[in-house]
Amino acid sequence: MLAYEYSSFDPSQYPIVVGIDFGTTYSGCAFAFHKDEAEIEPVSEWPEKRGDYPKVPTLSLYQKDGADSKCVAWGWGAYNKARSPAIIKENNHFMLSQFKLQLDEALQNDPLAGNLTPLNAIADYLEGLVAYVTPQILKSFGRTFTPQHFRFCLTVPAMWSDRAKNLMRRAAIKAKLIETTDHPNRLVLVSEPEAAAAYCERKCERFKLGHKDRFMVCDAGGGTVDLIVYEMEQGTAGRQLSEVVSGHGASCGSIFLDKNAQKLFEEKFGDEAMARIPPNLMSRLVETFVKEIKPYFNGDEELRMSLPYNGFFDTLNNAEEIGISDDLMTLSVEELRDKVFEPVIKDVLKLIRQQLDDAKECPTILLVGGFGTSEYLLGRIRDEFKGRVDYVGVPPRPELAVVRGAVYVGMNPSVKTRVARRCYGVGCSRPYLYEPDKEIYRRVYPSQYGLMVRGFCRWFVKKGQKIDVDECVTHVFTQWKLRDYATGGTNCDHSFKTVIYSYDGPGEPPEFTDNPNVKKLAYFKKENPFKEKENLGTVALNTVKMYFGENEIKATCEARGKEYSTRLEFLSDT
């Protein structure tokens, strides 16, 4: 499979740029004509929409079909249909929510219901969303435009692993956003904080950001909080951004407030009442918390939330003690602060502190994302970093910053330099240099070209290294024909895989691939470069080029005039 030449991609073939912010709790979409940055249109009307929020719930309703499951509704449709008496009576449906968290490898996630894989769940949701937005987008353009003119910019957390990002690409292809025959650059994976930074950069006058000014983007969403510090550069090419240090993040978004609220309710009701609480009542209470409490808590005033109509509350012996009166429940400042908000806020503050320590100097923090609208979070950040940070602000419509920014990235990327989050290299052998080292000596083997050391890793880029977005790192490897290979045989497949390794630890990366901290990340295949009648010992030079400046690793391998696949096969244990 031949690789694409990166220079061959022509973005003008895809004049409609579509941004999709696939979120843990809500997802969004925006679009624009590629020559008109001033007119980015968010999709704000959704099927069966409730309320004024411009995004759509990341929910999918499935119907059981024997051992399989079929997605029958998504978004608000899934939310409403799951509550219909007919669906409840059938008792053969289930709802999927927060399935984006399945791609955070730091979490201990339970398997999805219905034997669904994260790949299929994400693909089903994206397929429904794109099927809806496609005609909505085309209404804004002339009849000569079709979905084949779309270029997609799909956002992903910067903290995700390379494998998780690759799974998102596969899900997008499975959902038919693009075809496998399309140029890979028709689909751009954009890190969420980078998208937010692109949005904030367009608002730089509002925040008085100029040449060499640094600012941190804190993208606080439903599931994850991602942070990156950027430095702005004003030059002949316009404003551009450079990452100052490697960004980081964690799963400590606003859904963890919801989980804490549920624990608080369970504690208030007590074990005896919880043993007989009606099905789905707790989930309705948490929904009410999300709508009536979470957006309005500021740390100063107690709040009241309405209770769903249910006889359960009349049976509570301690109703007055726990604050229930006249179909309302009062939640004190202390309860909300200490048991719901602070456990999550402290994790966010820890992330910000670490990023500030790494960057040394960063006078501005810009808060975006749905959680970024929280007055309490904003106040805590200002209090915690007073004297260290001059300004903590929120751009207009912070919940749409990521999806609007994704469109900006698709039209005119503003980030020119990134910082590598880990080391990447390729396994190979190297000449034995007669080192007096037992560890090296045990790896030595003879070849017709002298003694070689097996299991060596040639590192292409190191953690913390700054990389231009279009920078290509090249190493040349020598390959010898050691035996005759049967075309298409298993030996041929094994012998002509190029394995990519990663290392995420501190300091210099290990020299050898069998170090327990060095992980096999992915591989790409290439055809047998040798002709059948060529003598054993014939040499072929392999030029491996790797690109780390984008949000996905790309690689090519050229041998004897042929360039081979850039599509990496990611291994299941990474």
C-alpha cells in the first residue's frame, strides 16, 4: 500500500470545513466556508431538543437483538425515547452515556453494555450526528456543493494516548465521515486545547495578548480537563502560537461533580431509604442537580433544587433534617463545597499548578469548556493563583470555544511548534563498537558485515523536544537479504514490519527495546524490497521519515524507490 505524499493534499478540494467536538456529556458541531473565517456557524438546533443549550447530549439508545445491539436513537432523541412508556414497557433497550471515557487508559472502565466496543459505540454516535448535520450544513451553500466537499476536524483530548487518537480516526471512518480511499488529511484530529487556543487567538485583542505573550488554555469539559501553555508570535505570517511545554490533563471534568452529588444524596437519604428507592429516581435527582445546582453554585449561597414528583420522599423519616420541604431540597454551602465541588476542583488546581511550574512564566489563564462556565471554578482559580497569574478570564461562549476553534484550525492552523509528549523510535540493530559492557555483549551477533548489536532503538524524537508542525525526522537503515522470501508468506510479513516504540518516562530514553519501560506502540508494513533472483546479502537502504508535529504520528518508509504505508497499525497493549 503506497503512502500519500503530504504535499499532494489540496485543501481547496474540501471548501466546507466541519468541526465536531465529540464530548463526554455533550457534543457540538460548527462549519464554515474555507475562505470566510468571519462566518463560523455553530449547529444549535438539534432533533427533539430541550432547552437552549447549543450542544447535543452524547447519548445513544440501543435495542437488544439477541447477542447483538442496534443503535436506534442518539442525542436528544435517545434521551426522550428512553423515557417513553412504550420503551420502558418493552424492557429491551439500554442507554450508553459517557462512553468517551473508555478511551482514557488511566481509568478503570467497566465494559460497555451489549457487548459493544468503544470503536462501535463512537462510530454509531458519529454516524447519527453527521447524518443529521449534513443537510443542515448544505442548506447554507449552493446546490453545487455535496458532502464530498466536507473536510472534518474532529477534536480529541490532548492527554489521550496515540492508540486512543487512532481509534477515533477508525471510528470516524467506520461512521463514513471519510472513506479509506480519501487522503488522510481530509480528516484532521485536533487537540481540544489547541482548538480552544485557536479560538482565543482570534480574540487576542479582548485579552490584550501580543507578541511573546504567554497564556494557558484550561479546557475544562464534562469528562476531561486539558491544559497547554502557548506563546504568541506576531510576524510577517500573522499571529502564530508555539507550545511552551508539554501539555497534560486528567479525567476530572464536571461529570465527577455529578458522581459526587449522587454520593451526597445517598448519604443524606441513608441506607434504609436507599434500599427501597424506586428505579431511575436517583438518576432524575442527579439530572436536576445538573440543571439547577451545578451551573449556579458560587461558594457563597445555599441552593434549592426541585424534587421529582414521587411518593418516596413522603416516606422519609428525616425529610426535614436533610432539607426537604415543599417539594424542594436545600443543599448547604458546606455540603456542596466540601463533598461535591472541592474534591474535583482540587484536581483541576493541581493540574494548573503543575503546568505553571513547568512553564515558569504564564501571566494569563483562559478557561473554556462547559465546566469552564462554573463561577465557583473561576473563583477558586483566581484565589489560588493570585500574585502568580495576572489574569484569569473566560472568552465569550466558552462552551463553543473548542468546536469553533476546530474550524479555525481546519481553515488556517495557528500552532507552528509543539512539544513532544513522549519519546518515539524504531527498533533496529547497530554495529558492535567493542564496548566492555556485558549487557551489550550478550546482544552481539555475527553478520557478513561484522558484529552487530540487536534490539537497539533509534530514537527519532525525545520527550519535551520542540518540533515544528511540518518537521520531518529522517533516519536511514540498512536491510540485507538474508534468505529467499515467499511472496505474501508469513515470514515476509514478519520480516518487513517496521516497529515503532515509545517511552514516557523521565530523562534519557533507554538504549534497547526490551527495557520494561519501552513500549511497542505500532508498526507499519512494507513490501519485500528484494527481487527473487537477487543474491543473498544484497543491500537495500530504508529511509524512514516520521512526522510528530501534528496530533497524530505519521510515518513513511522509502526503499529502492518505493514509498510505503503511512497508516500505522496500533498494538492492543498500548
